[in-house]
Amino acid sequence: MSVVAIILFATLLYVHKSPLRTDGSQKGKDMALVKLDKTGTVFTLTMDAGENRWNTALVDELSAALDEVEQSKGAAALVTTGASEKFYSNGLDLDWRNAPADHPQAGDPEAFMFMEFMARMITLPVPTIAAVNGHAFGAGFMFALCHDYRIMRQDRGYMCANEIQLGMIIPAAELSLFRHKLPGHVFYESVQLARRWGGPPAREAGVVNDVATMDELLQKAVAKAEELAPLAVNRKQFGIQKENIFGENSILNDTNGAAYHLRTKARYPK
């Protein structure tokens, strides 16, 4: 067999791992709770676990999907959505959390890397777009906020941090996420008063960037992803800038003013 033939054979084997469909798209890894597909430069991650409540099993599969996205090269963007017409993600899996032994399929609560996953999502080195197709409560609201851009269904569904209503206190790490992503008055209404944000009011308040009908939602999100995907050509720079915004010693939390930052630029990561 010639060298050219060997290379061609190896290439076919590699492509077979993510088989091309008749429309030119690629199907990602087969998982029980999420589905990952790619068309052109856009990955689409669909959560397909009913209400998409957060437990170890869901985090593990979402993490595996992000692995595949990060292993790609060149222009790329990620769209996330839910398979249900009612739920994007309905928060923490409280039944599992309260009685994990009764829900073994949901995974080991001691291995629940939820906060770590959210940190990874908010600093993912490719543009991310949330197509919020239904309710996004608690942890689901957090997940949507970890994206770079959010488009919400305009006619149905709420985004809400409802922990206070459930008799829970929002951990400081989660409060930091909400504070970094929401305008001041919107932050307080959201975390302390548990306001439910529907589509149009959420857009007006800056909780989401845009709204769409259910029929247009995914198409609009994919179009935005195609627009932003070239930013991921410079993966390292794109990721570092997110770290500078949301990571250790975030410039957003510095008490010094802009003039000081400009005079002492050597203090900050490049």
C-alpha cells in the first residue's frame, strides 16, 4: 500500500468518528442526556433529560461535550438549548440531592463538579450562545448566564433565581456570577426578590440579548453563532480575555480607577 493510500485510509477512519450526515453536518458523541452535533463552524448541544435538572450525570455528559468542542480547531461557536418546549433547565435535581441513594442513575453527589463546570463554561475559549427555549430556574438560569450571548423564547418561559422561594441561600460563588452578568438593579431583583423574567422584560433589563419565537429561536441562535465563530480562531486570546474578566484578580472587581490601570498596565496579564 502506498504512503498516499495509507494517509487516505487513516483520514477516513478519523472522519468516521464523527460521521457526516447527508446534509453535511456531523454527529458528536452518543450520550444519554445530551446530544452534540456540528454543522459548519457551529456546535449545537441539546439537553435532553426532561426538565434538565442538574446532577452529577448531567454535568459529566456536558463536560464530555465541552471536551469535544475544545478539541476542535479553527473557527467555532457553541449553541446550547433544551429538547423540551417547556424547559431549558429547571434547576438543581432536588430529589437526587435530598435522597441520592434513591436516584443512583443521577450519579455520586460527592463527585458533583457543578461550580467547576460553570467556571469552565463562562471562560470557554469559543463564543457561546444560549437558546433559552423554556424555563431556566436556579442552576438553569446560572448556566444561561455563563454564555456570551442569550436569546430567549419570547412567548413562554421564565428565567428566575428562585432559591429564596425554596428556603435556600444562594452561595457566594453563585452570587458573584449573577453580579458579574447582570446590571445592578436587575441583580438585586433577581437574587433577593426572585423576580421571574419573561422574554421581552428580560431583553429590556439586559438579562438576555434578544428574543425570538419558538420556531425562530434555534435558527436565530445558530446565525449568531456563525457570526461570532471566527473569534475562536484565536482560541488562546479569546480564552485569556475571558479569564481577565471573570477569573482570578478580575479587573471588574478592582477598586482602582481606569487611570491607575492605564499607568500600571504591567501589573495585569497580557
